[in-house]
Amino acid sequence: MKVNIKNNVDWVGKIDWELRKFHGDEYSTHKGSSYNSYMIREGKTVLIDTVWKPFDKEFVENLKKEIDLKSIDYVIANHGEIDHSGALPELMRHIPDTPIICTANAVKSLTGHYHQGWNFQTVKTGDSIDIGNGKKLAFVEMTMLHWPDSMATYLTGDNILFSNDAFGQHYASEYFFNDLVDQSELMNECIKYYANILTPFSALVEKKINEVLAMNIPIDIIAPSHGVIWREDPVQIVTQYMEWAKAYQENQITLIYDTMWDGTRIMAEHIAKGIRKKDPDVNVKLFNVSKSDKNDIITEVFRSKAILTGSPTIGKGITSGMAGLMEEIKGLSFKKKKAAAFGTYGWSGESPAVLSEWLKKSGFELLNEGIRALWNPDEEARIKCLAFGKEVAQKTH
Ligand code: FEO
């Protein structure tokens, strides 16, 4: 299948409606995804990126129906990760000498994955190739957005920025373009993608976007490597990224907890009540880590000005569910967010201290030393949780 994007540029990728987990089990994709590959037919024929490995044969067979593979002059590999390069071995089997244009770092990742002696031609920011009919492809290194090998490719004349992972979403849609899909669904997938993948690189996002804007190039279309293509007001997603990159937060406090016999849940609910009593405007959300999707929780952390994490004490520590989430939160390097810990215990009671340590080393500003309650919280403990919530509201207002 191919879909025309503009003039001689076609989408030749794969929509993966079935995908529910990505990066192994690391990222949930409730709405599937797509692996966007693009074909440009000007004086030269160019293929930008491929698709994930399970679809390699299907991808190459589809391409064969559109063009003689031998007519491909250049393959552009904007990024070496398998979801975009997975069909390269199958494709290059047919055209082993065709140049693969990529960054020097992508030579490392592509060789590391596939161990092939392909005809790599490395490019840097500012380099370009002439593809005939007065058009050029210009390259912009997108280092750490989100891998060291990432790159974007800009097509002059048609003014299309092939941005690879940046500005993408894990969102399967047969509509293909941003103006045709449900806007709320689209933005939910965009913020989840940013929160879970790009948060640690926010300083670089801001710097890179400023660098691209300073080039003063007209951008009519942003064509990412996942999800829908931005053809209506494409700059909206650039503006949105700039906002997200600046230690984004909303007036939201999120409580994330695990519970064994309901005690920590009862604490969470009373703390939440206390927050709302003191500050009726704040959006308070509660998530049981064992019953919620962790990537959706991360998105809520991203939206929050403060988070409260709770766990009963088990084995002198916290539950494995909370430990897994805290490891993920640590890796995302959230900035300018506040936090505190809570939890029930029966005997030793270390969980609030263990969680506080996690929060501290993850860059959160601790609001206090946390709160714990013995066994199932009695009336006195519940009143203490209410007061704790009020204190949190006051310190985060
Ligand atoms: Fe970094 Fe879509 O792969």
C-alpha cells in the first residue's frame, strides 16, 4: 500500500494495529502504531527509513509492486533502531551496493545490529544531496533525540521535514494525517510519547528546535516515523514540544501506590481528601500501580507538579511494583517536581523512607519525611493522613 503525501512523496510504511507493547515490554501502545517509510521519486529515487523486522518481507514485496528496487538511488536511515531499520537486511539483499545515508553513529548502531558491510555514506548537519528536479535533501543531526544516531531529513521544494521519532506518536490510523483524526486521542498519544521517551532529553529538545527554527526553513509538513503526519499547522507540535521541554507541569498532584490489604489505599484516599480540602482547584489523581498501566502513570507524573508515592513495607522495603515504577521514574530525570512518600506497616516500617530515598535520587524535591500508618489505618491515622494531605497542598500551592 502507498499513500501520497505530497507531489512525488509517498508513504510506503506499515500500520501495526495489533501492537500493544513496544521496546520489549517497556512501552504500552493501546492504540497500535505505525512504522512510516517514505519514498521520494524525483530525478533520484530515495527511500527514507524502513519498517520493523516482523514486516520486512511484506514491506519489500509492497515496494517491489511500486518500483524496481534497483532504481533506488539512496536509502536514508534516519535512525538505527529496529523499528525503522528492521527491514534493511531484507531490502539490501536485493540492492547490496545502494548507498545508505546516515550519521556516523548510525553506522555503529546499524552495524551492531546487522553485522553487514553495507555501503554507508555518513552525513552531518548542513550536508545535503541533490535529488534532481531542483530539489535537495538536507540533513540535521538530532543527537539524543532520542538516540545518539538520530537524524532528520528535510526535502526542499516540498518543504517536508522527515523527523523520525521526534514529533511521532504510537497511534495507528488509516487517516494518516493529523487534521483527520480525533484531536484528543492524538494529543494524548503525543504527550505519552514525549513523557515516556523524550523527557530526559528536554534540554536538548529545546536547543535542537531553536537550532532548526534559526535555519528559517519553511516547513509545510512534518512526517515522523510513527503515527500520523502533521500537514495542518505542523508547527503546533513543535510549539507543544517547546512547552513540554520546559519542566512541564499542570496543577495536578498524582498519588501512586501499591497496597496489600487495602491500608495504603486507604491512606492514599485520605491524603487525597486532605489535599482537596486545602486546595479545591488542584487536580488530584490516584493510581494503584498494580492495576494501572505504567506508561500511563508516567504520563500523569509528567503532568504533575507533585507526586506522592506509597507502598506497604514488605521485606524491609517496598513492593516490586513500586520498585519497578521508581526505577522507570529515576531514568526519566523529571525536573522541578515535588514529592513525598507514605505507606502502612505491621512490623519494621521502612517503606516511606525507602520511597523517599528513591524520590530524592530521582531529582524530586522532598516535601517532608513522609508518613506511615500501623496496620490498617484507624481513625487517628486517617486524620493524620488528612492533615498530611493539607500540608502537601499548602507546600505545593
Ligand atoms: Fe527510536 Fe521509533 O525508534
